[in-house]
Amino acid sequence: MLSAPRIITIANQKGGVGKTTTAINLATALAAIGERVLIVDLDPQGNASTGLGIDRHDRLTSAYEVLTGEASIEEAAMRTAVPQLAIVPSTLDLLGVEMEIAGASDRALRLRKALRDTRPGAYSYILVDCPPSLNLLTINAMAAADSVLVPLQCEFFALEGLSQLLETVEQVRAGINPGLDIQGIVLTMYDGRNNLANQVVDDVREHMGDKVYQTVIPRNVRVSEAPSYGKPAILYDLKCAGSQAYLQLASEVIRRERRLRAA
Ligand code: ADP
Ligand code: MG
């Protein structure tokens, strides 16, 4: 029997913490080891779409049409340069979708329903890249997911806002998605030369325990350059420290998914 895809939502209401970079590179790493992967770009800014080389003019059908019910996931999904990695792109239309579906009783369940309708076996992993907000788009992503993956930037206020995010996860679990787990917390943009960064890592591990992945993503120029070439860092420079860290993260994610699935 073909098993259902594992759906992981990448969320943090702070901008610039590495959500999109993690979505793109984790997805690429998963695809590279044989998974069939889909990214759903739920951020109106569309950075995941751009970072995977999808030109704005080519985004004929997007996550907007999926949420309004005008298109299926299959109709909206586009191939990328990465074999076995597809993306449902974002357009600026997403900015208005919240108001458009606000009156519908199933407004928080639109993505879940659409993902349920995908062809069995089409994808083994679906990653949802969220906007920097705990709005209806992020709630749709959490309602649709098996688990939430939280990127935290290694900076002084890393933990700030995390309790609000975890509270939102708790609310979704209490209501529309009781099966929602925390996949894990990944520390991003780590700079080992910075004493503060080391303190932040210790601090987050102390507070969040084994929710925090062993893998820490280093700050790496190659990782930040890659999107301007429309490529995941893993394609742009496989050997760089950032790419290697994302490959390592992928194996941790898979191990955890197996454990969560078995539980
Ligand atoms: P978010 O999606 O949370 O807003 P992004 O993934 O877009 O965050 O990252 C914010 C910025 O930081 C981007 O310019 C990105 O290229 C850069 N960045 C992310 N991760 C790294 C990293 N490991 N090393 C260097 N730059 C990074
Ligand atoms: Mg982003």
C-alpha cells in the first residue's frame, strides 16, 4: 500500500530566521536521497518559489487558487530543477486570501483538504513554508501537518516569541488537528566565532531539550548566495558547510518521522 505523505510545516512568526532556506534545502536533501517531495509556498513574498528558480510570470496557478478551491494541488504543482522536487508556488494574491476565505466555516482546513486529494504515492514528504506571522495561512499549514519544524536564529532573542508559537501549536492540537507534533527546533545561522551564539545554543538546548536537533546550521555565504541563482544551496555548492548541515538535518528529520509515525 502506498503510505500517506508526511507533512511538515516550517513555521516561526519571526521573519528572517531561516524558514525558507530550511524549506528549500531540507526538501532538496530529502529529494536527493530518494524521497518524492513537494514544497507548498504559503508566503505571499514567494521566496521559496524564487529560490527554486520559478519565474513570477510562470506562476499561473498558485497556492492562492488551492486555498480558494479553484485548483487542486496537482494542477498548481510545478517541477523544479531538482529531480523529485515540485513546488506549489506563491503569488502576491495570497495577501488577500485571508479576507476572501474568512467567512467560510472551513477556512482553516483548506490546505488540509487539498493535500488529502493528492494522488496516493505522488509525494512522500510535503514541506509547507509559512509566512512570518501566525495568521490564517500559518494556521492552515498547521492544520494540514503531521508536525511542525521551527527554525530559530542563533541570536540573543532567539527564544523570544517561541512560547507564543508553541501556544498556537497547542491550540491547533486542542482543536482542529489533535495529531500535530513538534518535529523539532533547528538552530540556524550559527557563527562559532561569536561567543553569544554559543550561549544561545546552550540556552535553547537547556530550555527545549531533545526537541532541538543535534544538527546546527552554520552561517554560510554560499547558502545566502544560492537563491539569487534560483538554486538550493545543495545544488549551488554541495560541499559547503551549509549544504552539508542540511543533508545532516534531513537524516535527523527522517529518523524522527519514523519514530513519530510509529508512536
Ligand atoms: P525566513 O524565511 O524565516 O524569513 P530566510 O530563509 O529567507 O528566512 O533567511 C533570511 C535571510 O538569511 C536570507 O537572505 C537567507 O539567504 C539568509 N540565510 C538563511 N540561512 C542562512 C545561513 N545558514 N547562512 C547565511 N545566510 C542565511
Ligand atoms: Mg521565508
